Amino acid sequence: MNALSKSREIKSWTLQDSKDLYGVDNWGRGYFKVKKNGELAALLQGKEEEVEVSLFEIVQGIRDRGIGMPVLLRFEDILHKRISYINTNFMKKMREYNYKGSFRGVYPIKVNQQEQVIEDISSFGERYSHGFEAGSKAELMVALAYVRSKDALIVCNGYKDEEFIDLALYGKKIGLNVFIVIERPGELKTIIARSKKLGIQPNIGLRVKLSSTVGGKWAESAGDLSVFGLTASQILEAIEVLKKDGMIDCLKLLHYHLGSQIPDIKSIRSAVTEACRYYTSIAAEGAPMGYLDIGGGLAVDYDGSKTNFAHSKNYSLSEYCSDVVDVVMGAMDEANIAHPVIVSESGRSLVAYSSVLIFNILDVNNFYSPDLDISLPEDAHELLVNLREVHKSIMVKNLQEMYHDALYYRDDARDMFLTGEIDLKTRGLADQLFWQILLRISQCAKELRFVPEELQDLEKKMVSIYYGNFSVFQSIPDSWAIDQLFPIMPLHRLKEKPSVSAIIADTTCDCDGKIDKFVDLYDVKSFLPLHPFIEDEEYYLGVFLIGAYQETLGDLHNLFGDTHVISIRLDEDDEVIYSKEIDGDSVSDVLSYVEYAPKELVEDFKGMVEKAVRRKLISPNERRDIIKAYEEGMNGYTYFEM
């Protein structure tokens, strides 16, 4: 391709093409957009209007401050918007339907337990009396310390020992709205015993096992085989126990949970309908009730397709709120029961949008070169001549034939190399020619009305490997563990056409440390279009919607630790503030996590180096440099440092 045709190709690519390719306007939900200069921006609320803040400029500011990649960005404003969005939508629908009850959101701490996140939810959520859900003693202790509104709820789920129950009871005694939800039959006796011993009347909830189920990855969270919750007969037994002990007036809440990411609105409506039947039946048994906890499950549209695909959702938040309020109101009116407080434990939808992982590309491995010169010397091996002829003979009408010929000669080259008939140089050139042929066939196949099945997947084979400075296992473990899709795209160069089909490999020494499934509006793509890698120029990618679960689930594979974390917000002049900076783990940190004593390692290494001096392997000056490098490495970032 000459310079003029290259120029035309670049000019023909528009910002809209980049938007469509990466789907940012679909999954970005108005929180991210492509700027006119070809950089990706976060939309943050300024003093008077929204401000487009370039992520590429944020990264430059981070690098100028001496902070290396990778880094996790937390956008406080986006989290605040999500809290407001969920609360105001429920309240709006309640006004529209003339619903007599109210709404209370509770954030499940397990979704992201980081202190910055909890502090933001606590402080900004106070205006909405947004509370917390705790599934362990540690989480309950966080909730007790951070809840700020007297009307906010603390919902205690999970298995509970006496210490857990006592903490919950003490929380109620000091004036907090703490609810102890019974997950299994044996818990009720302990709750009754501890409440009588401490002289504190508990707020009790029952978790019901619904017969309603959902599709997707968390289908087993509901239904008869779900781990948590009580069956209909167990609920009746619990009611009888409470009546017998004179504590039926403590039963005020019904809870259920369908799953973490519910893609289909029909599943949500079906579950609410069934839960209302349980609620009205329990109220008919004499329990005061007053609270219906619909659990979590409000989904995130990771691919932007707005479908019932597992990584998407076929409903808006407005529709979600409408269906919940409509069903609950209808069921309560029919039973002549007061409208309960609707409690939602939405966590994923609340925090997912607010965190972005940023990393730089370190290197690229290409299996082929579009600009490869296929001219051969006069004494070239016959095998290479045959491959060159295949390349020259490629036409739209003979693609399948040329593909078969290329495979034949490729296999022939491998066999001949094994038997010593060709040398390594010839084998290497044969590989280059083979991939050049496949590239040409793949390009020509796009002109066919009907592409033969064996040629349809050629584009998937023509991928380059982009090596990213991050760890899949540490920063986005769900991508590896459960094939969760996260939107990934470049932060800049969006005016250019991304001409390279790529997969992304991380810096871990593990073949699973890669991303080879990417979001697409109509399917799951096996490659991500990226821009050609330019030596000595930084190329930055972002992984989006990772605020839920990823930080806490991350592990220390290859002893890569937590990344740097920086919160981003605007000041009163709409200028970017890099606030709440948290240093990522050093080598010393991660070694201590796995029971090493870094100081002892340094001392042991010093002893080994001193022995090398005595053996005349190194000089005393060299000893100093070696020890310095070891100590600096011990205090350094676990990721690649420029």
C-alpha cells in the first residue's frame, strides 16, 4: 500500500467508527464517551455542567507524578451518580404509582469492600438513607461503623455465630436499624437465646427459597437447590417457634435473592410475584412485617446489547423499578396489607461503572507482517518457491484451493525440518510466507457472498498478541475464572483505524493469563481490534465496569500484588483532582503475604553475595551494586517499571 492509499484509509476512518467498533456509547451509559480529539473521556459532573475528562490526559498526569502503570482509577462522581440514579428511580416510580411505602437501598459490602468505596457510599448515600448488607462479622463491623443515617438499614445475611448475633443486637440497642435474616433453620434458636440473654428485641427477617429461577451464571442462587434460605415448611416452623416464644412481633422482613446478574426482566417480575405471596401469607400469620427485601441481581450491561444475554440485560432501571413497584403494590392491595418498605441489595449495578483499570502495552508478538517482502534468492528451496507461487496465485475465485495448498506446504515444511532436510532459516521463512498467504486469503474472503466454513475463522487465527502490564488474576479475576466479559478499548488514537486483530496477554507466567474474549454488540469476539504498536510510544488500554468483585477476588498469581489506586474527582473550578492515592503492593508486601520475612531474605542474600566476594567472583564495589539492586527490587512495584 502506497503512502497516498494509507492516507486515504486513515481519513476514511471516523470517530463514529471507533464508537461503533468498541461500543462505548452502548455500555458506557453516559459515563464515558469519545472526544473529538480521538481520546476516551469520563463524563464527570462539574459546577454547572458535565465535563469531559480525558482518560489519556489523566494517565499523563499520573505518569508526570512518578506513578507507574498499571493503575486502578476510581471515579467518585460516577459512584455518586449511580447511588442517586437507583434511589431516585425507585422513589419516582413510587410517586407515579401512588405507592404508600418507601424505598431503602442497602449495599452488599462483599461486592467491593475497599474503604474508599464504603466511605463514598456512606457519605453520599446518607441523603438517601442508603445502608449496608453484611454477610460476615468483619463486614458487620464495617457497617456498624459507617452507617450514618438513622433511617438506613443494616441487613445481616450469611451464617451467624453468637458473636455475630450479639454485634447485630447491640447495633439495634444503640438505635440502628439492624435486621438479622435467618438463612438456615438452626439460626433462629440461637437468635432467640442471645436476644433473651442480652434483653434486646431483634428485628428478624426470613430468607425464602423461591421456586422462581433465572438464567445466566448465577442460576443456582435461587431454586430448590440453592444453598441459602428456608423452604415453605421451614418458614412455617420458624413462625411457630416465634409464636411459642412470644416473639412473632419481631418478624418484620422477608428476603430472597435470585442471583448476581439477572439478564431477563421476566425472571425479576416472576420472583417478586412469588415473594409477595410469601410476604402476605406470613403477614396473615400475625407477623407485623413491613419490609420486603428483593435482594440483588440488578444487572450491568457489559456488552451494551440490551438483551437477555448473560453479560447484558434486556431492561432499563426505570423498567426494573416499575415492575417491582407495580407487582408489590398489586399484591398488597389485593391482600389488604400496607405497602412495605422495598429493600434492594443492588451492588454490582451500583459500583461497577466507577472503576477502570488502566495499563500500558509492553510489547507485541506478530505471527505475520503485512509489509513482508516475499522476494526469494535464486537458490531458494523448492518449498519456499511453491509457497511464493501460492501467494501470487491467490484470487477471490480460488481461495479455498490456495488455502489447502498453503496448509500442505506448511505441514511439509514442519516435516522436513524435523528430518533435517531444511535448516532453521528456511523453516522460519516458510512460516512467514504461510502467514502472509493466510492474511491475503482472509482479506479476499471478505469479498465473497458466501464464505466457506473453513475460511470463516481465518480472521481469528490472524491475531497478534499484545502484552499488557497487568495481571488478569489480580485485577480482573472473573475474566479468567468465569469468562466474565468486560469492555476493553484504547484510551487514545481513536481517530485512527485499528488495523490489528489482537488478544491480550498479561505479565504472569501462565498460559491462562490472557484475554481472548471481548464484548460485541451481537456476539462474543475472539479478538480485539487495536492500533499498530509503535516502538518508543506508549499505548494505553482501559478495562471498564470492573468496580464489582474484582479487587477483593484478585489473587497473588506469580506474586503480582494490588495495583496503584487513585480516586479522580473535580474541584470547584472543574479541574481534575488526583485524590486518595493508594500505593500498589511492593515486592516486600507480597512476600510478607505469603509468610516470607523480607528483612531475613535481604540478610540471607547479603551473606551469599559476601561469599561470592571471598571467592573472588565479584569485587567489593560490585557487591555494593548487587545488594543495592536487591534492596531496591524488594521495595519496588511488582509490575513492570519503566
